[in-house]
Amino acid sequence: MPFTRRALSLAAALLLSVSLTVVVSPSPAQAAGPTFTNPVVDAPNSADPTLVYSNGYYYYVATTWSSNVVMRKASTIAGLQVAAEQVVVSTGGTSMWAPHLEQLNGRWYLYYSVEQSGGARRTHVAESAGADPLGPYTIKGILNLMPNNGWAIDAAVLKLNGANYLMYSAFEASDNLQSLFIAPLTNPWTAGAFGTRISAPTLAWETQNGAVNEGPFALQRNGRTFLTYSASHCQGPNYKIGMLEYTGSNPLSASSWTKAANPLFQRSDANGVYGPAHHSFFTSPDGTETWIAYHANALATQGCGTTRTTRVQKISWNADGTPNLGVPVSTNTILAAPSGENATVVDIRNQHSGLCLDDYNWVTAAGAEVRQWTCGTAAVQDWFLTPTADGYQQISNRYSGLCLDDKDWATAAGSVIQQWPCNGLAVQQWRVTTDANGWSTIQNRHSGLCLDDYNLVTTPGAEVRQWTCLGNNAQRWRIA
């Protein structure tokens, strides 16, 4: 980068620093947020829920006790209660349950269990025509997961080390135990081999009212992979959530998975919650929180039927890095909505280039590039500002769910920025300083450098890096 592009006299720099009014831009997330109470979706279409957040909306599917997969869409958790149900797949089966919604390669896939005229319960898959979770969907067929077209239900996708796998529940021929299996996927609708068993219900808390492992769902954080699942039989109040951790080198081998000795989530008589299990996890709108969606009953005498309702609550993490699902809350508990739900989405526009900060190429993976692009209305240019500590803020992208990050903890002028899973560390904390004219500098806590229109480029695709804070137009941003 040419020196002349950066040169400022000491006097000019001092004058500029005096002229700046140091004000931390108020974050929309600082406003009092919305609240809700459970259940977020009431009976009857409310068991075995999958809930995802994408592009400004929550999308919800669950068991319907019919042949149809129906979906709800809402911009808030509270809005799911009254959201209309839309049929997205007519399965043609006798009944459908445990639908799982997953995005792969830019399209959405629905994996769902179907029973056809008394035949084996098997996993079917449908594919969206584009990027809208509401479809339209095309049925791709039945996944061949077990020998002799055998029984296989409750499927969910595991993404691990660049490959996709399907986790599901089936009966092991050698002992007839309903267990957890995993199979490789050659594409989203084709298994590359029959599944192998990775967990059987052998512990005492997995065998109450019946020995069952089912409803697997992956949870990943800081390079670790956890597989949570439902244990014991849903017919009793002791249906609960257990966990495996991937500790080996081959996901298809049972020896690569280590089972937690105790359940993570179970009944709370004090809170009037029974059989809390068959669940999914989703991320808050600003990417800072992980939430669980699960079904439960209000009475100990209720079982596997239409009495189960969908509840959600925020989870936390133990000091050893394992998930802490907490205790299922009562339906009288008022909960704050997921973080960012109440935030006004902002654009971040550079004064010199006139371009907006952008999730370049719509990438959602860790390490996603950040560039500048012609300002528009797409979610890749929508950002949440969330207070952290000491006047700093986290900046997360609405589309990717990732946070603006000082890559590799660099501190030299020209350091690269990227998007990375939100972790609250100093490399993801930014001080926003706004002058009297409404233009802001954005300074990283770790590097001490400012967000910069690198090389003073004004065309779409212009790089954004960090540079010694000078307060010139290439480092001034309109946040609105």
C-alpha cells in the first residue's frame, strides 16, 4: 500500500482526534427486548420439532399426525404461536413424523419418517427448488439405510470434516434394541452404505418405560462435535436427552463416539415438565446464542400422543466445553427472546467508497470473506451490533450468523478481517466512535486497528482490512 495514501501530518492527525466526539453508537440490541412464554407451538402439530433461523425468519416443522409436512414461518419466536401452517410436502404415506429441515449446497432438504400402508417406517427426503425453506419441494425418494428396506426413522444430517452423514434410529438385528445409527451420504438423498450402530440404550436412564435411543441431532462448537439424542420411551415421563461426543477419527465407528454417563436434560416435576426430548438446536438472530427446541408434556400421565407441545429455551456451555441444557422451564416462566430479535438491522456504508460492508459471495462457513458492495436490501449487508463490555460491540451478519473477526489475531497494519463463529473474544470486539456528523470509526479491541477501505477502492468487491487509525474518509462509516 503506497505510503502517500496513508500520510497525514502529525498536526492534522491531532486536529482530527480533537474534532471527533467520542460516542459509542447505541446498539438496537440495547433496547428492552421482547419476551415470550412456552409453549411456542401448541398441540396437536407440535411434537418432534425442528426449528431453524435463516435470513430474518424462523422456520418450524414438526409431527403432524397426517401424511403432510407443514411449515410455519415467523420473524419472532412469539410469532410462531399464531403463524399459519403451510403444506410444503404431501408425502403420500399413511402418516408422517419427525421432519428435519437442513440446508445443503444452497438448497433446503426435508428428511421425514413415513409409514406407508403398514409397511416399514422409513426415511424419505424432499428437495427445495431454490433457497426458500418454504419450497416448492420435489420428493427425491426413500433413503436406503438398512438391509432389506428396513425400519429407519428420525433422520438428521451431520456435517463433519467436509463430508455429510445421516444419523437416525433403527433396530439392531443382533439384540433388537432401538439404537442410533450413522450412514455416509453421497448426495443429500442417497446413502453411500447401510448405517452402522454407534449407540445402544444400555444405561439405566436410557431404558425407562422401554429401551430407546432416537431423535439424534448434532451440536458443534469450538471444533468439537456432540450428538444429542432422545433416550427411554416417549410413552412415559422419563423421556430425556443424552449425549455422545465424537472423540475418534471415523464417524462410522462406534469407538469414535463417547457416551456421557448421565442425561443432559430430563423431567422437572417442580416446573411441571415431563418427557422433554426429541429436539433440535438453533442460533439466535445475531449469532451469539444457542437455543434448544424440544417437545414436552404438562402431565406425567401423558405419553407419545398429541398432548406434546413445543418449547424453546437458551442453553449455555460448561467450563469443560460441553453443552449445558439446564432445566426445562415451566410454562409460567417469562423468557427474553433470542438475542438480536428486537434489533433494528443496520447497514455499514463507507464514506469514501459509498459501498456497504457485505458478506461476500453469500458464504456461511467460518472464515467467510468480508468486502464492500453496492448498497442494497439483501441480508448479506444486514448487521447486528451487540454490546459486549467496556463500550465495545460485537458485529454479526444477519445472513451468515457469523461475527466480524480480526483474522489470526493479527496486529499489523493491513491485517485481514473475516467472519467467524461468534465467541465474544477480543478479536470480535469493536469500538464504534461517532462524530457530530454521524460518521463512525470502527476499531478492533485486540489489534487497535480501524476498519478501512483498503487502497481507497470505490468499485464493488473492494477489500476491507484493518489499518492504523487515521480517521480519514476510508475509515469513516455510516451505520444506519
